Amino acid sequence: MKIVGSQGFSMVGVLMALGLSGLVGLIVSKQTVNSLKGQKLAEYKADLSLIKSIVLSNLDCESIFSKNDLTPANITGKCVSTSNIGEQIGPNLRLFRRTMDGKPFEFGQLDAASGTIKLGNWSLKATCSAKEQSLIIRAAILDAKGNFVKDPLTGRAYDFEHPNSLLIGGGKAVPLCFSDPGAGQFAKNSALESCLSQAAGHPFTASSPFSVMNVSSSGSGNSSYVDTNKTDSPTLVLVQGSSSGSGGLDLRLENPNAYYCLDIKSSGSGGINVKYNPSARVLQGRQTSSGSGGMNISAL
């Protein structure tokens, strides 16, 4: 019997449909994988920004120099590292931050064998560079087994040789700590000179010590820094760093006896908001701005 007008799919059509379906599935799968890789990369960069904020927050430069036996006389001979890959030679430094009672606190324990400092699942390596006039700090991330985590896009390990591992040094935001290698000499620091020229009758001399509060913001969100130190006598504090990108800086300066000298470069759209103890003095040094973000200063 002959069937007239029957309709159906040819084998060729079925194979073409299956091929197209597989191709679409492959594209969607690849996009999903790339999306997950991009998400992991974004998480890594966010964690890296957080680690940098933790390292910079209330870093005690004076203790770092004294407890690592660094002096103006031996810096040139001991601080031979640079920020270039493979040139972090030594010495391996211990890092300290200031506590609320003003005492130095060592965060992370320096492992003498590897020269690294463990901070959660991150590993830090800190040295110094007389050539670049800065501490050199790199960060690497480890998995649960202690192996370096790999970049999801390139497969390259996030070790101390990775280009993104450099937190401080070279062209990074601030020449960390070298503005105060022990006893501060503000006569050699143009920002402090500018600030103190605005404070008639200040109690400081050319040999007065000063502390450094390093601040920075380079992402889309605001970065916050707080100086919780309380001193019984006048204290000179250099607040130095930079603000770039759409994120801004929120600074809370709580020491009633401090003379805060602001030396902050702004090149982004994020603003700089400064809240200070009404008894403190807030002075502006070499603050420069090439972006749309302004600076707001007000008492707490």
C-alpha cells in the first residue's frame, strides 16, 4: 500500500539538529566555565585588596625598623631587594602593627626557613629596598594542602613570582615606611614641612620622631582606616597614600594629642572623608588631586 503525503525527518536532518544542539551546549558550557573562572579571579583580586588593607592598616614602621635591626646607617647594605620579579633577596622582615595601647604587635609568625609570614591562607614575604626607598611586600595564596593556588584563566600559580603578587614596592601607591626609618626627621620631608608651617607654636623639632599611617584605595568600594592610638603628649602623624578609581577613602583619626599631616594623592572619582578628634590638629601637606573626588574634613 502506498502512503501519500507522509511527513518526517530525514537522517541528515536529525544529524544536523543533533550537531547544532551539541554545538550550542558546548558554547554554553564554555561560557559557564569562563564565568566561573572570572568569578574566581574576581574573588582573588578582592581578597588581595583586603590583604593589602590589613597589611597597611596601622602598620608600625618604627617597630619594623627597630625589631629587624634596620638603621639609617645599614639600610643601604642590608636592603638590597627590589620590586622586580626574582629580586626579593632579603633580609626577610617581621611585620608589626600598632595596638590600641600603642604597643607593637607582630601579626603572623615569620618562618625562618621559608622567610614567609602566614596570614590565614595567605603567605606574605616582606623585604626592603634602599634603591626604591620602600618595604617590598608580596603575597601568595595557598590551598588546604599548602600548595600555591593556580590562576583559573592561565593556570599559573599565585606564587611570589606572579605579577599580581606585589602589594607594596616599586610603582605601588606609597614608598612604605622609608619616610620614617627610625627617628623621623621632618625637616627632610616636604609634606611635614608644609604641614607644620601651618601650625604656629607646634612643639616639634627636626629630631622629633613621627609615625606613619599608610592609606590607599584603588577599587570600586571605599577603604576605611582608623587611628585608635591615644597618647598623653603631642604626637606627629604623617597620613600618606593615594586614592584612585571610583572608590574613596574614609579616615577616622581619634588621637586627641595628634598633629595629623595629610599627604594624599587623589586621581579618581572617589572622595576622601576625614573625621578627627576635635582636640587634634589636621593639616594638609602635599595633597594633590587630578580626579573629580574631593576631600571632606570634619570633627567627630
